[in-house]
Amino acid sequence: MWIRQLVYWLLLFFCLKAGAAWFNLRGVPLFADGEDQLNTKQQYVTQLASQQLGRPYRLGGQHPYQGFDCSGLVHYVFKSSTHRSLPRTSAGLSKVGQSIQRTDLQAGDLVFFNTTGKPNSHVGIYLGNQRFIHAPRNGKHVTIASLKKGYWTKRYQGAKRILQP
């Protein structure tokens, strides 16, 4: 059993390390400048999240084979990469971790938005360079969006740091 887990983690590590650049289809750096300065947990979180690009949105989904909703993506990524079980809703996620200013965002931080008229109704994982990954809504797929885009700027609610240095 432990050999299977060791092989799994070694494969995950090498695949994530080698494959992250494949998801940068627009020629924009996928991660923050100085990605090599990210700690190991930040790398695992951002790279595993990036591997979910293109997965379908599914309300209540929390696994790559099912698809994801926004909090299901966060729950899956953090559980799989850090073995930390987080709340399953965006409102629940907004109550854990350390609140941080937008100017202090680091890769792996959670970013929250008001998309339904309710505070913290949507969540994503910050990647760096003002970009975050999220599962937007029904009919869409896991994608990367920019915090600079007007839609997200207007709806931004705050951020939480789950991964402590």
C-alpha cells in the first residue's frame, strides 16, 4: 500500500513539474514571476489546479471525473495536494484561513467574489500575475481568468491564505 502511495506522489510531482507549462495557451506566464520561489505546497496546489483546466462545470462536482463547481475544485485541489480538507462551499471557505489584502496575494491563495448578490458566492485559486483558476458556471469549463477584467474586479470580495509559509 505504501509503495502505491509513494509511486503516486512521485508521478504526481514529476508530471506537475513538467506539465504546468502545457496549459499556458495564451503565451502569458501561467504562474507568478519567480515561480521558483514558491514553496512546495504552493507549487502542488497551483499545478494540480492547472491540470483541471477544461474539466466541465458540474453543480456539486468535486472530482475530475465528475466535473467541478467552484468550491468543489478548491476542495479537490487542496485535499489532493496538501491532504487538508476544507469546507465544501464558497461561504464556508471564506471563513477559514487568514484574510489578506489584494496587493499581498500569493499563488495558492483563495479569491472570493459576489456573483449572485450574496457575499462570497464564488471562489477561485490565485495563480499569480493577477490570474486565478476557477469553475465558472453551468455550460462552462474550468478556466483561468484575470482579476483585471472588469467583471471580476467589480465582484471581488476578498482573499484568504490557507497555505502558511
